[in-house]
Amino acid sequence: EGGADAWKKGPDFALDPPEVFSAQNGAPPQVFGVVWNPFKADEFVTYGVKHIKWWRPSPETGKWEGIPGSFGSKVDNVLSAVFIRDSMAPYREIIKDKETGKLFNKGNAKVTRTGKVIYYERDPDNPDKVIKETYKEDIDLEKVTTTVVLTGFPTGEIGIWIDGLLMRCIEAHHTGPQVIQDDGSCTFQGIRCLKLRADKKTVLSGGADGCVYAWDVRQTVDDQPQYFKNIGDSIEIDAEDQDLSGNTKQGSAVRKEQGTALKAAKAGSTSHSSNVLGRGAVKFKRLPGKWRLTSPYKEDPPPCMKSLDSQPGSLTFIVGTNKCDVWELNPPLENGDASRPKCLTNGHTADVYTCATHPKKPHVFCTAAESSNVRLWDARKREIMRATSVGFQCRSLQFSQDGSHIAVGGKLGRLKILKADTMQPLVTFKKCVSAIDEIKYSPNNRLLATGSHDLYIDIYDTGFRGPGGDKKTSGKVLKHPEMNTEWEKEKGGKGEYIHLARCSGHSATISHLDFSLPLFNPPELRGRTLIVSNCNSYEILYWDAITGQQILANQRDTKWHTRTTMLGFDVMGIWPDGSMNVSVNALDRSHSLEYAVTGDDYSLVKIFNYPVVHDDAPWRECKGHSSHVTCVRWSADDRTIVSVGGGDRSAMQFRTTGVNKTDGGHEAFKSRRKETPWCDVAQCMFCGRDPLPPPPPPLWGPLDVEGRTWGAIEYMPRTGKCSCANCEMRLRQEFRVFDTEASGRVSKVEFKLVLTNFGEQQVTMETVEAAMAEHGLVAVEGSGQGDDQLVPYEALCAKWDKAIAARYAIHEAEMEAMRAAGNEEEE
């Protein structure tokens, strides 16, 4: 009733007298992350803009319910969170200070490293003072599931949360540089990552100051076996055994010598809050040593930590930074100095729109990003060879034909020429107003063409003149002779980059352009350098590269030096059905003229046969990017495809087989099937290097205990077991003592490891002695003492080998019998 607008004037909203409701502008608070509780499977927290919530399933409905945390007077963004085990939770209560109104923790007991619970007895006249400690019970620390949450704040502080209340904050890191948030406000980056190590005792924190600290978060104290041996033991505490915060001094001289103390305490020595805080507060201690990352550029601030993870069973951990780098950090050295961090992956700090491969070196390519950083990469080592900042946002990139120059185009029409081997800037131009999205060198290296958002193509004379060049028409004298090796020779002239012409005629942004091969032009244009260009309005235009005039003659038989323009008869099959001009972002043709590769908005790199003249032509996709692929290029030998993703800020390599004519998989090479000298891959299926032996026939057997499911049984050498459910064998481990051809001696410690790997339970040194006596082995003195005694193992290895062979033969016989029984049932 009343139509679609009835809700505006319904009875629920007809208020008399009218009331003013509170309103809040903007979107709901942004969530930065979620962390599961490692000690409870049914609890996690979410955190973000000025909020943190604990989520637990409702006992009545089973649905997840969020419980917001209380910040008190300190409301700030929560950037990270982690759960830690709280063994003190049952013995701690939260009280409110009458004078200040602040919340504090009151401890009723303490827990030792071995799980002893020692209760406090307080003075009736002064509840803040502990006069007696009594050992009353034991707990299993590994079964404790109560937790405390630690959070990182933009101020560089770590907050401690108990039962949804922010109890206190600890200064841990510097705030780091300021950043602008999505809503336009400024904030610090603070502590973005907290990680609990596998030992459940140490927390790693990474901040915007480039530092990583380790914190001891165990809520236990050291054992005191001289006083608390049995349940019921107690000891009286005096004032001299308590520090200003009310904590007991474990190293007191009186405690060590007498074990007793006076009951008196100094009046007014501590306040109420400090005593209570000291007795029941969450323990949080920074361990010695720290790790610090610095930027390779002097003016850049240190990288800000964005994520952190530790390796289980090791002190090594890795961090990800806002520089898009991944670093591996090892524990400090023995002398206390920090170990040198190792960069595992280098990345760009902004979207990457372009890449280029070296024309002569297949393993070298270059990338440029909107962060103004240009990086030269070694594809084999996956490492940066050179890096520089050009001072503007980069949108296009190209090597000269001899590989000595790198032309970089960017926003605001800026063009800069770099020396490739040193990344030294040589020449800078600004002939355009808008961004330069495309750059190409001519085949003879004499011309450089740029396409911009100004709808123009600008052509430059590079000054390159090879042997026999006309010195009169070579331009001015070059002021940087080292710009090109050919220019250093006396046979050729020497010039510099000069703006020659401008091509005008497109009605939209220039997207791609290519140079022709002058000797393969039509007869009336033979010997002239031509340019073909595309724009975002689906135009294909041709130009004279010297004069900048448009060419209207038919270019059907023209041979093009490169093929990156995406419109034309020979590439019409790259467009999927229903696609638009923006669906495919980049195209490149292989140097063998047989394949083409594209990058599209669907994060795919596609390889086609060239020419691609069929509608819906077949293709092979290469996945890996998480954002639109902005540029793709073939390497100089066509054995690698380099692609860059815009939003994922990454460069990826895809190895090809059969594209290069000398490859084993190529049609021209299949008949010979001989090893190629370039191939460095073992068991290469194309060149035939080190062929693999034929696989053995699969062994069939039951995959479950009941025998309901049968399948191929695989032997897994790393675990020493096969995959069938009935097999309990432990075969040879990857340990040198099982080598039957080995000779020499091993220590008792290694011998103990052998027994452990062979299935013995709870191996001790007594077990080692018994095993030696059983096999008639006599230890001799080694270089060490005690457990370092040496044990000969030749006879023992032979005996074990015979036992293993017998057990494996029995196993194969059982499997054969089960197979036969299965065949009879089928018949």
C-alpha cells in the first residue's frame, strides 16, 4: 500500500513530536586483518580502523558473534594482532584504582616454568603487600588455552588486551613516516606485523622504522627448587625481598642464605597502582638484539614492515616491506652482532606498466614503474643488476638496437635516455604535455619514435651513424662520445639526440607503434623508413619516419621490424569474442616470426601461432599474475617471455620450449634429437639430455585398512614408508649411516639418531649401549669425550640391509597375494 515510497511516511517514522536521531557519515570501519587463536579452534579477532572484535560461536544458535574491545581513552587504529598463551589468567583479577580510576591487574599467584602454582598471602592491613608464598598445585602449561591479545598501533606501541579491555601500552617502535589514508586523514604506519613463533614463547614485531624485535611473552617465572620442592612448601617475604613494584627479588642474599625474612615493610615505599601492576601484569620483555633494514637510496626512509612469518623449528624468519621486497633474516651472530639480511625478492613500489628485453643478451631485461624506479634484471639469477630513479612516473621503456641505451618515457611528456650498463642519465627531453605510452628504436638505430597522449608521434634523430655514415648530415658534434660504442669509432659521424619531426593525425591516445624494414617496403617506398601506429580509437595509420608525413599507400606487403601493434590482418585472431580495444593490453611477435604473445585484462599471458589470422585462434595460456598484464616481451633468443602486471607490481618469466629453431621441440630439430649445447636442464624432454629411465609398473594394493579402496601404492623415500595402509615398514632414511658401501666410524650421538630413525622409541644413551652389546660393537675413544666416542658400523649396516631386504620381500609377497585375491573376486 502506498507504493514504493511508502516507507518514507510510514507509521514507524511518523514521530510526534519529532525526534533527532544520531547519524554517522561514511562507510563502516575498514577491517585490516583477521587472526585465529592458535590455542582455541573457535575464536578469532578482526581489527581495523579504530576497532577490534573477538568472534566466538553463540552457544544457543551456533552463529558467530562479535564482541567489540574497549579502548578506554586511547582509541586508535589497530594495525596488527596476535594471540599469546596466558597461564596467569586464573590467578589474575582486574581492579580499578580508587585514586586515578585506571584499571590494573591484581595477581593472586605466580606460575613457574615447570607449571608450579605459588599463591600469594597478603598483609591484612596492606593488601598490596605480599607476606607469604605457598606452593599449592601444578598445571600443564601445554594445555592452557586462555590467551591475551597483543595489538600494534600507529604510534609504535604494543597494546595488551585482557578480556576485551586494553590494559596498557608498551613503547616498542618508532612511528615511522606519515601516510595519507583513503579518507584523506594522515596517520603513522606504526607496527603492521606481529607474529608468534612456533615455540609459543616468542613474539616478533615489525615496525615502520625498519626494525624487527623479539619479545619474550611467557607468563611464567623461574623455578625456585630450593624453596618449593613439594606441594605445601611456603616461605615468608620481607620488604627487602620486594622491589619498588612489589615483585619478589629472586636473587636476594637473605633469601639464599636464610630462606626467611622479616614481615615489616617500609611505609609509603610504593603506591597502590604500582604494587598491583607489578604482581599481576602481563609480562612482556624485549630480548637482546634487533634486525634493521635500510634503503639502498640515501634519501629514502627505511622500509616499513608489512608482513612477517617465521620458519617453524628455526630462528630464521622472512618479512615483506612496503617496497614490495621479501627479506630473509637470520638470528644474531655469536658475538651479538646482527646477521646480514638477505633479499629474496625485489619488487617495485608502484604499478608496473612497461618492460623491455635486451636485443643481444637473452638473460637481461628492464622494468619501469610509476614510482620512477627503473631496474635492470638478470633473468638467470633473478636479481637486480642496476637500478636508478629517473625522477618521473614511468610509462614506457625500450632498449636501443645495440643494447647500449635505454629510452624511458613517462608522465607529463618526459623522455630520458640512460646508459644501459651504468644507468647514467645522458639526455632529457620534454616535447609533450601528456604521458608517453610507447617508445621504439628504428632497425638501424638512427631514429627514436615516441607516442603520447597528446595524439602525436615525435621522432628523434639519435645521432647514431654506423660505418660509412655521412658526416655532413650527422647533426651536431656529440658532447657525450661514450653514449654509443659505434659513435666512438672514427669511421662514423658523431651526433646527439635531436627532435626531427612530429606525426599528427590520430584522434585518440597513441597505444602502439612499429618501424618497418626499409628493404622490404613496397617498390615505390623501398629504402624509406616507415612507421605503423595504432590508437585507442581503432585507427591504423602509416607515417614517413623522416618527414612525419602520413603515408596513404597500401602497406599489405610491408615487413615490420617488430609487431607490437594489436590491429591488423595478421593479428586479428588475438581478440576474443565480445572483447573491446582495452581487453588486450600488449602484443609481441617472436624473433622467429612463428609465435605471438599477448597480455590481457584477465591476468593471462597467451601464446599464439603467428600469423594469427583465424577467428578464435587456438592459444596456450600462462597464469601467474593477479592483476591486468600491461606488457609482454620475448627475449632475444625466444626462449623466455617476460611479462609485467600493473597492480601486482611484479615481473614474471615464462620459459618456452620449441619456439627457438634450435630447440629440441621445434619441428626443424625433432628429426635430429641430439643434445643442444645451450640446454642446462637435466632430463630435458626436448633435447634428450639425460633421459629418465622408464617408470616401473605401479604396485596395486589396498589404500585403507578395511580394503575397500584399492589403488596404486607409491613409495615415498623422504618418509621411508609406502602409501598403503597395511605397510608399517621404515626403509632407508636419507642418512649416510645406511650406506652399505660406507666405511669409518660414527659418534654415539649419530648412532642414537640411527636407532631413532629405525623406529626405536625413547632412545637414550642406555639404549645405545644395549644395541652395541647386542651387535658386538665396542666403542673406541674419539676426539671428544663421553657421547663423542666412535662406533664402527660396517657390520651393523650389512645386518640391517639384510633385514630390510627380507621385510620388503615379505611385503611384496603380501601385496601379490592381495592382488590375486582381488582378481579372483572380480572373476
